[in-house]
Amino acid sequence: MVHSNKVRDYKDLDVWNRSMDLVVDVYDVVKSFPQEEQYSLVSQIKRSAISIPSNISEGASRNSKKELVQFFLYCIRVCVRVRNPTFNF
């Protein structure tokens, strides 16, 4: 929910809540990855997923809509990284 140019609480944003669901889903999915991927690919995917809600909350704390949009655009790029490694383990 955006009022004026600043978000009151990032937890009210649907996109933040959905990104938290994504983190949970990512953690569930990577459990099925091979053990040899735990310290490389799995770690990278987890960090990327966690960065999405983190950047949304940081962007929401900024003073302008322009800054918020910049953080959202960064999150879109991170989403590409999260979904890119499509392996069939």
C-alpha cells in the first residue's frame, strides 16, 4: 500500500508477502538437489531468493517512489537468477 511517495509498512505489500513465499518454496526445492551442489548452486539460489524480500523492504523504506522502483527492478533481475538454474535432479 503506497501513500504519497512512501510505503507505510513493507509487510503490507503483496509483492513482499509473495517474495517471502518464494523463499520458503526455494528452501523446499533445493533440499532435493544433489549433496555436491549444497555449497555452490544451492547457496547461491538461497542467497538470491532471500535478497528479494530484503530489497523490497529496503526500497520501501526509501524516501521516493523512484528509489522504490529501482529496488523492484533489482528484484526482477534477481528473480531471473533464481529461476535460471533449471536442472532435473
